[in-house]
Amino acid sequence: FPSHDKGIDSTAIQDWLLQSVKDNLVMEHELMKESALSSGMQLGYYFGNGISVDEFLNYPSRIQGVGKQEIVDLAKKYNVSQSNMSSLIRNEIYRTI
């Protein structure tokens, strides 16, 4: 890992870790869809905020589309440290999509 003084770069994010976080986010989304209450609340949020239901349906592919460089760029923008890389990746994916 690079030092904290220099921030993170794409070499600090290992491919397997990025994919693991993405897979976990997709799994959580799919499990949430199995609950009528959770799905209803999520769809209500989308409808109430004028967001297309396609955003809900395409969420897994949007997660999978997030790349290392997007995470690095956002981490630098918000001055995020790399002390907990999986949390960093998870948070930056949420910011990206």
C-alpha cells in the first residue's frame, strides 16, 4: 500500500477485493428484493424522488460497472484514507452509482 501522505492509487486496490465488494453489494440488493417490505420501501423511495424504476432494476449492472479509477478519484476528492480498504471500496461504489 502507498503511504497515507500520498493517498491511494489503483495499485492499492486489488482486483479480487474490488470484485468481492461488488459481489457483496449485488447479493445484498438481490436479498433485499426477496423482502416485500424492503422492496416496497426502496421502490417507494425511487418513486417519491422521481427516479426511474430502471435505476432499481439496473442496480447490479451499475455496481459491476464501477472501476478502480473511479474509486481512486473519489477517494482523492474526499480525502479518504486507505486504512480499511473494503469499506473504502464499498463507500466509493455507493458514491459512484
